[in-house]
Amino acid sequence: MGKSLFDECVECIPAGLKSKLDLSFAVADRIAMILETKGMSQRELARRMNKRPSEISKWLRGTHNFTLSTIADVSNVLGEPIIEVVNGRACVIGSCIAAESPAEYKTSNPHRTR
């Protein structure tokens, strides 16, 4: 049985872009998980961050290019870490994404289906 069209398309994504997307999805998943655990809505996060709810929705779609400043702000508002750096490796907490080298990321996030 052959590969699905989706699998074929994913294989065509350059490794550098795929690593960026994987990391963006992992950050979005982590934020969504914290919101769910805390019983906080996207609207409430937006209010606490002085942002529009539509901006938070965009973040949680997984394709937003998060800055470290934004990640730190979200982390401070939620009272939970989003990423951590251990022994020179950047890790998104709870997602198993870690920077093996500047151009290579590995992922095995059970919350994301792609």
C-alpha cells in the first residue's frame, strides 16, 4: 500500500522548515495544555495579556512564529514554564521536542496528530 498524499507532502517539507513548524506546534500544544489544566479560556488568557482573543487563537493554531519574549510573557501569565534549556538543549516541556543541533529537532508529541 502506498503513502498517503498527506505523507508525501510532509516528506517534501525542507528539514529546517519542518523543525520550525514542529517547535511552533509544540509550544502551542503546551500553552493549550496549561489552559486546559487550569480551566482557563483563551479569552481569559487574552484578557490577562492585554491581547485580542483572535491573537491567542492564532497562536494556538500552531503556525505562529513565537518570540522568546512572547513565550516568557505567556509563561509568566500562566505561572507555568513553556520551554526550558538543559545542557544546551531547548526543550518544550511535555512534548519531547529537543534541539539536537541548531538545524535538527525531534518530536514525538502524543497530543498532536499530523
